[in-house]
Amino acid sequence: MSKDLSIVIPAYNEEKRISKTLESLNGYLKNQEYSYEILVVNDGSKDKTADLVTSFEKKIPHLKLIDNVKNKGKGGVVKQGMLIAQGKYRLFMDADNSTSIDHIEKAWPLFDEGYKIVIGSRDPKDAKGAKQAIPQPLIKRILGNIGNLIIQVFAISGIWDTQCGFKVFTDEIVQEIFPKLRIERWGFDIEILFLAKKRGYKKKIGIIPVHWINDAESKVGIKGYFQVFKELFEIRWNHLKGLYDEKR
């Protein structure tokens, strides 16, 4: 399989974490035989995130900053980065490096088998061996479990972890699905999988187990969980209004 990888990293006020993540990516990718690019999409950060990434552009090959003055939301900048990316395979991952880049090695065999989308999961019900090195706080785990049951009913069944920030797509799937995305905040992962199912790709979604490390400085607060619930119903409403139809 010819490999050509784009990595999209959404970043909002990540000056404390982005340097370590970029160094980790560079340490891994420079030893690979395939071509790659790293796109950091700054989501209107108010700190020195953009300046730090710019300084790393001189040190890390194929690194590029996409700088937004105004905040779009994680979904908005992931969409932006994935559509700008040029790779045959396009991965988005979190700026805190909670799922390390070496997990991509588990994805390549699934693409060889014909999968079009490969997602990481922290839930062993999805993939044997999935685990969280540092569990999330209890309230987040409870809200996550309740939310997933609702997602199973209203959006996409059979996937227990829709929110893991490590997802890889072929370029064709990106061009087919991402222009249709309307959710700009935390619920965009669900929207992606919902649209993939709607277009008949559910059996083409591969799942890999990840070793996920919870970051105490995670940007996803309790409010974010309720935002996801709200956006889940927006997705259903958009579907009922025909906003995801091909003709639009």
C-alpha cells in the first residue's frame, strides 16, 4: 500500500502542550519511509500557540500552521484542516497527544483490507486491548456512558467510543463527507460517523484499540458533555430537514 499521511491537529490555547506533541510527532515520523505533512490548525488561540508552532516550522519538516484569528470550535477547524490536507490518508489527533502517533501502525492493515475509515477507541467493547492509562474523573465517565447509549439510539449503533480524538480517513471519504459537516463544536465526531453510516460506509469503519492517557488539563469540561447531547439532536434535526442530502 502506498502511504501518504496528513496529520491535522486542532489547537486552542495549547502553548503548554503543543511543543511536546510536535517533538513526539517529529521523532516518530522522521523514521518512517512514507511521506507526510503536519497541519496545526490554530483555533483563535489567545496565548502563544501560533508563535510556538511558527518557531517549530523551522525545525520540523513538513509542518505548517493554519492560523485562524477567530475561534471556530474543534469541529470547525478539524474540517478546515482535513479539507486543506493533501495526503491520501488523513488523520486528526488531539494536541495533548493523548493517543500517540504510533497507533497509526494499527490502522495500515485495516486500510489494506479495504476499510475507508479507521477510528481509535478507548473502550474494550469496541476493540480488545483498548485502555485508559489514567481514567477520567467519575462524573465524566458517568456522563460519557449515558451519552453513548443515547448516541447508539439516535446516531450510530455498534460503536462504543465515538469521541476518541484519533480518526483516519482516505482522501476520497474526506472529500465526500467533510464538506457536509455542520457541527462545529464537540459533537462533530458523531456527525462524521452518522454521515458515513448514511452513505453506506458503516461496514467500512475499522476500529483499533488505543492506549489513551487522560490529561488533567483537558479542554473538555462538564459543559462539553451537554454540548455534545445538544449537537446530537441537531444532527438528527439536520437529517430530518434533508440538510445532509446529496443535492445540497
